[in-house]
Amino acid sequence: MPLSRQGDERTSRPPLLEIVVPAFNEEGRLPRGLMQLCAKLARMPFPTAVIVVDNNSTDRTAEVVKTWPPGPVPVRLVQCAISGKGAAVRAGLLGTTAPFAGFCDADMATDLSAVDTALRLLLSGEPVVIGSRAHEDSVVENRHSRVRELGAYGFRALAGVLVPGVSDTQCGFKFFDGVLVREAAAALRTPGFAFDVELLARCAGQGSRVREIPVRWRDMPGSRFSPARHTFGIVLELGRIWLRLRVQPRTAVRPAWEPPLDPVGTPLDPVGYP
């Protein structure tokens, strides 16, 4: 069958899997990342799609998506004016309709071979499958400073109170049952770095087990996270999540977005991006 006809048949059917890619000023890294992701998904034996969420970028991130050439894996743009990776992922997940949905970072720091494992587990009935750099079988290339590593250790300790048993809440590679994650995302209130913790806690609060899988992960240059600038705000985010989950019922409704009292980051510095 000609490749063009194969592509037409794939894009004419609803996707089984949709992957969200949050992007803030990713004009430089996004083209390569999208090429890698689309090449991987095009080899899947079922229809797939990609949603890129432009998170109030000031560069040509949106233009990269708008001018992306048609192919067997549709790529569409969603705009999110609320600063923060959590806000962008929420907007993307709520824009999905597929039976399975997930998200990964624009830099593709997690090797995409893990998509095969994640989909196999989702198809077998696992509701939440996430990459874990702390898994004993993971291969991690890490160039972080000692200060940042100590900060990550402290963050994991605090996050463990909210999501017991999960060793790595922050790896940007997470896949879900579509209905479950859309319900959890509808109730998500954390726009910044710690949004993963709230999202996983809401899934677990509905009785869903979180399955961690090994990944090949490499630290990519260009991180915007600064321990000096962001640590205090992240601790505040975790505190708000703890209060939110204790006070609010965990049944998901679709309320309007409620930004934190003291937003972490600015329109030019949204926390949570690699």
C-alpha cells in the first residue's frame, strides 16, 4: 500500500493515543523533538496524534506547529495563556479525546522506546504508567549540580507524602487511561513545577495504581529551573496541593482554572519546563 494512502487511512480514524507536548519558547528544540516523536508514533500499528500546547511563548513556537507538514501523525496546536507547565499540560489533556493520553517534554529527554512499554501496560489494564529515573533498570545521564540534586532529594521526600510509593513524580513522561486523566486534569489547580504531584495524587485518589517503568533519560541543556529562584515557590505549591486534597472532594468536576495565590514564575519564566 502506498505510504500516502496509509497516512490517509491513519488520519481518517480516531487516534488510540494522543500525546501532549507543552512548549514555552521552544522554537529551537521543538522541530527536532517533533520529528523524533512523529517518527516513533508513525511506526505504531494504530492511529496516534500529537497536541503541542504553546504556553504563552514569545518566539516562533506556535509557527513551528502551524507550519508542520501533514503526515501520518497529525500535529495540532493548542494555545494556553496561563504561564506554567502544569497549566499547559492541563489544557492539552483536556483537549484529548482518545482512549489513552499522555505527555512528554519537547526536548525528548526520555528515550521514546519507553512508549512501547507504556502502551503495552495501558492496553493490559494499567491506568497510570510513568517513567521513573529512580527505577533500578533506568539509565540516567545526569549533569545536575550537587545543590540541585539535594533539592531534588528534598522534593521527592515531600512529594512522597502526597503520592506514597512513587519514586519519581517529575520525569516528563506519563501516560494514562484517557477518561481517568481528563477527570483528574479537570480538577488540577497547580500551574507550575509540582503539577505532576497533584495530577498523580488525584489519579491515585480515584483508586488507580501508578505503575513506574524504567527509562533511558539524558539531561538536556537549557533548563530554566533555578533552586535559588524557585525552591520557596515549589514548597508553597506542595503545601497548597496538600491542603487542596484534604479540603476538596476528589471527585472531578470541570471547574474554571484557579491560579495560586502567589503564582510561581512570570509570563517569561514559567516553572516546570526542562
